[in-house]
Amino acid sequence: MVILDEMNIARVEYYFAEMLSILEMPAHDEWIVEIVAAPWPDDPKHLDHGKLTIPDNIWYVGTANNDDSTFAITDKVYDRLHLRYHR
């Protein structure tokens, strides 16, 4: 479980867009995130050529505040909130 606190301090659709797109891919073997463009031999063992495969059993949970210092969460993000639940 990955817990993201106060997700709407910045615009969620900007920093989490790539992850949302990856999680929408129907085949789990496509759930790959490029972490580093130029891998090194001593990179962590789960990085394969600078890429990380997102496991099927991972959940993202986030909190959001509602005040004048935060951004509104867009409909695009709300549409994908329960993406994993419906699969």
C-alpha cells in the first residue's frame, strides 16, 4: 500500500497522470514505470534497466484537504479513483 498524504497540495492530475495511465492498461505486464533513464549496475534489484513493474497487489490511498490553500480534484481524477476496485 502506498499512502499519499495531502494529495491536492499540488494538482493531482499533473504529478500522478502517468501512474493513472499505467494502471488503466488491461494487461498487468504493461504496468511498467520508467524510474531512471540511464540505469547503473548497482541500481536496486527490482529495477530492470531503470524500469519498475507495478505489482498487481499494490493499492494507492491518498488524503486531500479542502481549504483555500489546496487545489480542487478534477473530474478526470475522480473518474479513476476506484479503477482497481472494478477490475
